Amino acid sequence: MELDDHAEALASDLGVDKEEVKSDLRNLVEYSVPIDEAKQSLRRKYGDGSGGGGGGPSAKDIADITPEDGNVTVTGVVLTAGKRSIRYQGDDHVIVEGRLADETGVIDYTAWEDFGLEPGDAVTAGNAGVREWDGEPELNLGESTSLSFEEESPELPAEFADEIGGDADLAALQTGDRAVNVEVAVLECERRTIDGRDGETEILSGVFGDESGRLPFTNWDPAPEIEDGGPVRIENAYVQEFRGVPEVNVSAFSTVTELDREIDVGADTTTMAVGEAVRTGGIYDVELVGNVIAVRDGSGLIQRCPECYRVIQKGQCRTHGDVNGIDDLRVKAILDDGTGTVTVVLDDELTADVYGGTLEDALEQAREAMDQEVVAETIRDRIVGREYRVRGHLSVDEYGANVDAETFAESDDDPETRARAFLEGVTA
């Protein structure tokens, strides 16, 4: 059933104007709300066709808004406001999104109309729709929303007032953040061609850093200031999840300005217990200390697809079928510190270090033994049972927790001291 048909049936059922229902329905669907959920939301908004009397939407404090609210009237201060483009059914739509706060709390919003919102504005949004996004309520401001600017601004708690404008450190960013501003050094940057929504598209990708830490980025409309290596100030970026960690996204609506000062990038990283790190759901830069208790299958001497570089089995790539594999080295080691386990993935260079030889050495050993598994066995003998300090990028998904290691070195910690500190933390 097409959107028009859904809107016509829903408007007839509710006894309201079809065009208004169609506009509201399109707004919800464009923001990835499933059609059935969108229709239920509109039934709540229009009173499920019961007509009569309920008056306008109730005024609510932000802290009291729940995903079950159909529509509300809310007064607050615009903390952030940034434009972004989305595509629905082949058409581009520009939306404004950010955060709104009052004395009681903060809520994300999406504006489907250009209301001229700016950070610091005090506004009252009447008939604002409410939807659930990532388990939390979110305001939707559309054609049916009446928005007015207030002369007096609600007095915000300091923690909310400090967010006005959207300036943030990288360490404070979380997946889903919108309209944020950062000042960063460009630590890594490469230009790549991808298959984008408009066909082949050139982007920049790499790593940003500031005093608080590092995060990966994608620049969808390559900015010369970023490609030249920064340092830069970026306004109106948004944060999405990439391989289990937050990623800074710089769009065509972002403003990139070269800075005339250097950005000091913190050399230290957060050291965490394995269990605590896994419970975060993913960290871009983390240090873990534990014992290697096993080396998983698929380690040692492996072959990769020459097209996509994925590991192949018996000359077969899941994507490209029968291929002539490229020889490579890799380790997938299980690290355990007593609080949890992760799989630590070592690239070819780190694998060569723990193996104690080059790829050519590994190939020669496999030829002599007539078995490539001998390379993995050598690595097992060298690292299993030893304690290592690992720094890298932790991702957590349905397949488990994995660390793409940047460094992997035998720990020089005193085991007794570390055990005592761990027990003190458990009993504290």
C-alpha cells in the first residue's frame, strides 16, 4: 500500500483532513519510523477518531515527556540546532535537529520545517509530536506544530546551560549526538571513493584527536582544511555508530574552519577492566591488561581475497567466490583478566612481532611442515599463558567483544600488586 493510500484510510478512520494526516505520516516515515508505528502515533495524536472535546495537547515539563505521549506543548531553550540532509523515496529533505532543555531535563528534537531555530532561543512548541528513538522520547516539529519565540528564557541548571551552542570534547561524544562542535587535530586522513546514494562519491575518512582522546571521522563533502591536516574547528557535526564506536560525521551542512593554534592530543588512554569495557558497548581507544588464555582458529598464516581483503577459506571468498588468495598474518587471541574476556585481533605487523619472523619466514615454516597450522602453533607457544597490555579499538556486537589492537606488549605489572588492587575494587 502506498503512502497516499495509508493516509487516506487513516484520515477517513479518524475523521480528519487527509493532507494533514499525509504530511504527518510522511514526516514520521521519512525519519525511519515503521509505517504501522507511525499510524499508531497519529491515532494517539488525533484521539483515535473519538472526536469531541479533548482540547489542545497538554503542556508538559521535558522530564515528564514519555514515548507514549501523542503530542505535547513544551517550553524550553534551544541548546543546539543543526541542518542535515536525508533522502526518502528519491527526494532530498533538509531537516533541523538538536536538543531542547528546560528546568527539568533535556530532549532531542527534529524539525521538519525551518522555524529559524538558533542555540539560546527560548521557544514554546505547541502540538509537537512525540516519538520513541533509541528508547527515549524525541520531539517532532512539523507543519502542525505552532512555534513561538519567548522573551523570557527558563532558568536552566548549569549542566544544561553549558551545552548551549554544542561545543564538546571528543571523549564526551556519544552515538546519536547532533549539531555538535569540536576543535580537533587531524591525526589520519585519506580520500576514498565509495558507492554512495548518488553513485560513486569521494569522501575523507580518518581519525580526529583532542586533549580528551581520539575518534574516527567521515567527511562526506571533502573539506580542504581537513585534508590539509588541520587543526580545525568543526561546527554542526553529528555522531553515528561505526564498528561499535562513535564516529564524527562532517556533512555538507557542517562548517569547517582552520585554527591558528595547535591542538594538543592526549597521549594517554583509559585503562579499564575487561568486563567494564565490554559493558560500555564499544570504545575507540582503550587499554586492557590480561592473560592470553587461547589463540583462536583462523590465526597465524591466512589468505585474503584480493578484491575485498576478507579472510578466505579453501580459496573461497563469501563475496567473490573462487579467488587466488593473498598470504597474510593475523592473530585472534582471547584475553582474560578475571572480569571478562575479549578477542584481541593483531594485524600483520603485530603478528610478525609475536611470531618472531616475517611473512616469508612463516611461509617457509609452513612449506617445511607441509601444514600452515604450524605457524599458529608457534604463536600459541609464545603468547598463551602470558600477561599482555593491549591498546586498541573495542567493538561489541552480537558476535562478541573484539579489540583491533594498535599495541600489544607483554605487561611488566607486578601480578600481586594488580591482584590486590582488583580485590580492593571489588570489595569497595
